[in-house]
Amino acid sequence: MKKAASKKELLEEINEQRRKIEVLEDADHERRRIQKLYQALETRWKLLLCDLPNIIMTVSSDGTILAVNRIVNNISVGDAVGASMYEIVQPVHHSELQNAIHATFAGSKSHTCTIAGTSGNNDTIIWYEMKTTPVWRDNQVIAVTLNLLDITDKIGAKEALTETEANLHAILSSMVDMVFAFDKNGKFTFCHTADMLQLYVAPEEFIGRSFCDIMPEYMHESMRTAFARNRDGRTFAFEYELEIGGEMKNFYAKLSPIRINNRFCGSVAVVREISDIKRVAAERARNERIESMGIFITGVIADLKKLFAGILSYSSYALEHGNPNGMVRECLEKSMQAYDRATAYIRELISFSNTHIPSKKTIDPEKFIHETMAQLARETGIGYTITVAPGLSPLAVDIHQMQKVIENITKNSREAMPEGGTIEIRVGNHTLDRGNHYGLEPGSYVVLAFIDKGTGMSRKNIDKVFDPFFTTKNTGSGLGLSLCYAIIRNHNGHIGIISGPDTGTKVTIYLPAG
């Protein structure tokens, strides 16, 4: 028979039970406290997730939505949970979405892709950037979290930018002008040209570098002035010359400021080659001078002939009938020699004034060149070579005037080679298009090139070489090349010179074939 518990033992048992009850009460209190903390934390996270611009949802392997942070395409959270992810994605993107989810389950790695969805009733396409992340439990992927960011505006802006760039490229491609951009420090940032041969150096050599490092020093002051004006919000324009491909070319540049939020950020320069405009203006001015000179010369030749005829008559009479001796005879003889030089000069003036009346005959250019040069070689002893292209077209020219042209060019070449040398002559056909560099009518032309290895000329003298009475020699009238220019112009052709100090001279003539 069990012994009855003592009072002390009963008290101890009661105290033990009381302690257990207190522990249970404390545990329940802690449980409720933790539950409240969890609920508060869950509330905070829900509020945070709802405020995010991203859509965050958890899906199963078959695409069923298990949880979502906010309304998706006008579908409430309650309706979205349990629905298929593929119901809110464009059908064309189903396979891409499915592949991303399956790849995340299989490979346990995140994946990023771009997909499109629809926006509720109006079926407007919304683009999302989606990142898939695996959800783990017990070392196993049990779901996938999708983080979707609406990038519709970004894609729209990108498309608009692409369209703007395409339009800008089309505009630039249609421009004959060159376009350059500079940052605020004067460094090249952009270049566009329809013809790479227009550039002073290749783009890879100047993009990212300062104009001071690239452009000739004589342009620096103009560029600095342009940037100073641009910083003040003003444009600046100037003209300049550059040697490109061995040829001096003229350009017109206009620099305008680039301002963002009323702050100077750089400059854009539109540059146009004006070599042809300059050439046409120079030729027009030269033509006017030549025409005026021709009119003037025509008016004075008759008077000069009368004056010189009188000098000849009196000098001849004095020599014949005055029987002079010593110094008097010598002076009279020198007067006769001066008369000979004067009459030769008058003949040049007559030739110059008569160039506007060519009397044309059709000739074989090859035969004409050979015969003319053979005659000049017999008279002057100059050496020459002639190269003629096959199938040479005939020419309709004033034979006497063209002989004078060849004679003057040959004379200049011989004087430029005082120690002797050979003139190289090339003759061939050439077709010029409309808007050609020489301002000639489009069609077929015969081209004659006279090349020597003489002392050459400076750029400054080349610009003046066709001007009447311009000469660099101590003797001579300065009418030789002016006469050539007038004759070729009145034959509806073109004559040009390329030369440089100690590099020789090339004279090229274009004459209409026919």
C-alpha cells in the first residue's frame, strides 16, 4: 500500500507544477510576441514590395503564380495568385519565359531576359526586363522568384533615339558639308564627311584630340576666337586654306555653341569646301581683267604702231643719209634694235587682243603635237617625249593660236630648266561629268599635259601666273601664260598649273573633242 505523501512533498509538487505553468505561459507570451513581430515585419515587407516599381512574384515549375507583390496588368493580387504566368505574357514570349523558369529550376542559377506582356483591357504591349532567381528549401529548388521591371518607356525612348539617329544619319548623308563636334575644351568628339578625301587627317588620328594638336598653327587663332564666341552664345565663321593630297583647298567654317541647361558644353562646326567657288570667282575676275586689257590694248596698238613707225623712219633715214659716225651711229643702231624689240612686244599685244576670235579647223591632235614640238626643238634645241593614248579624238582649234600656246608653255619650261632637261607631253581622252571641278560643260575632252622637272613656282605665284603682265623674270612681257589662258578659255577649255619650288611644273589643258 502506497505511502501517503507528506505535506512537504505535496508543496514541492505544487511548486513544480506552478513553475511548469509559468514556463508555458512565458513560452506562449514569447510565441505571441514573435507572431506580432512577424506580422509587423510581414506588413512592412508587403508595404515595401507594393511600393516597388518592380513586379515580384513566385511561381511553380509549371508557371502557376504562388505569390505576387501587387496588381499585375489590372489583375488583383487575389486573382493573380493561382493563375498561370503565361496568361499575362504575349504568346510570342511564352517559350522564352518557360525556358527561363525551367533553366532556373534545372540549373539553380539566375537568368535575365526581356519579355512582353499586355496591359489589361486595351492589350497595349508592356515590355519587362525579367530576372529569375531560385527559391530553396532543404537543398532543393521549390519555386522561382520573378523580378519584372517595366522598361516600356526605356524601349520606347531607345526606339525614338534609334529613329532620331537614323534621321540624323540620313540628313548628314545627304549633306555635302563636313560636320565636326568639339567638347568644351576644344577636343574633337565627332566627325561626318561624305568624302574622306576632304579630311586633313583620318578621323582615328584626331577624334579625342585638341584642334591645337591637329590643325596648322595659322588656324589656332581663328579657332580660339570661335570657341570664345561660342562660350558667349554666339556663332563665328571664317575661311581658311589647307593642303590636302598635295593641293591647297579653301574652306568656309561656321562654329555654333552646344548648350545644355544654359551651360556651354562644346561646339559644332559645319565646314564647306569652297575651292571651286574661289576658283570661279578668281577666273571671273581674271576674265574681266583680260577682257578689259584686250579692249585697252586694241585701242592703243594703232597709236603705238604709228609712234614706232616714226622712230623707225627717222632712225633709218639718219643712218642712210646722215652718214653718222662713232657714238651717233651706235645710238641709232640701238634705237633700231629697240624698235625690233618693241615691234615684237606689239605682236604679242596684237595676239593677246585677237584671242577672242579663234578661226577653228579640225585637226589630228597627235600629228599636230608632233609637228609643233619638232619645229620648236629645231628652233630651241629643247628635248621632249610624247605619249599618246590610243583612240585619240580629233580637235577643232585655231591652229596658229594653239601653236602659240604650246610655244609659250615650252618656253617657260625651257627657262625653268637652265641646265637643260626634257619636257614630258601626255595626250589622251577624258570625259567630264556635270558639275566637274573645272566648270566645263559635260562631255568628251582631249587632255594635254606638259610636265617639266624645273625650278617650279611658289603657291603665291601660281595664283597670279595667268594675270596679264605678271612675271617673275627680269625680262619678258608677262603676257605669255595670260595669252595661253585667253586662247584656251575662248576655245571653251580649261588650263591649270600644279607646281612647287624645286618640284617641277605640270600644265594641263582640257579642250572639247570634236
